[in-house]
Amino acid sequence: MTAKWLLAISWGNPVTYLLEGCRYLLAGTSQPIFLLIALCVLSLTALSSVIFALKSASKIRR
């Protein structure tokens, strides 16, 4: 990527880290740090979605 605005957006986008982590696992063409960041992003996203689902389920039961 050569566009400066695209690079700035990609560093702030969590999906970028997930894609780069997958690329590191599959092809080994990316830096290993992206895999760690991707795992952290995935863990936080999964945890927050479970918490949101539990809160929504408790509101529906009331």
C-alpha cells in the first residue's frame, strides 16, 4: 500500500491485524507480531460479544 491515508486507516483497523495474523500463519510472509496482536483483538472481541449476549439474554428474560 502506498497511499498514506490507507496506511493510516489500516493501522487503526483491527481487521488488518487479524488478516495479517492469518497471512503469517498460512504463508509466513508477515511479521510474527501481527499474530499476537490478532490473537489479542480476537480474544477481546469474543469476550465482549459473549458479555453483550449474556446481558441481552437477561434483559429479554425480564
